[in-house]
Amino acid sequence: MKKVLVALAMILGVGSSVAFAQEANDSTVAVAQVPQDDFVKLNPAELPQAVMQTLTKEHPETLVKEAYVKGKDEAKVYKVIIAAQDGTETTVVLNEKGEAVKE
């Protein structure tokens, strides 16, 4: 009986030491998120007149919340986030002439 208890104790001791012998994996990799597009934030007051006219005509009673600009093939493209009075936001992409552009 004594041998059985000793054998059982050894098996439990070896089994628990293996369970606690796992290495801690503390290797955290920091990844900088790069924006998917090359738009740069712009002061909404700096939007071209044609863009503002299009926004006023097609989206009345909205406010410009944020504006971004990107140079594309020597022409600028503007991404404008507008907010309606009910709080909904819409993103509009226009060229310098105020014409809609597909992203």
C-alpha cells in the first residue's frame, strides 16, 4: 500500500509540474495603423466655393463636420463629413468642381 501511495504522489507531482511549466508569452507586437486613404484633415472653411455650393444644393440643412483633402492625378479630391439636424452623418466625396467622385 505504501508503494502505491508513493507512486501516486510521484505521478501527481510530475503532472502538476508539467502543467505549471508553461512559458508566459509576453511578446506583444505594436502595429501602427496606416490610414487606408491619403486624405489629410482640412479646415472646413478652406473648402472650394464649388464644393460648398454642391453641398448646399444637394444636402440642404446640413453642417460640415469634418473635411479632408487628397491630391489625386494633379487634381484634388475632397472628403466631407456632413451632419444633419437629427444627428446622422454622411460622407460625401467631391472633386474641385463640386462633382461627385467614387472612392
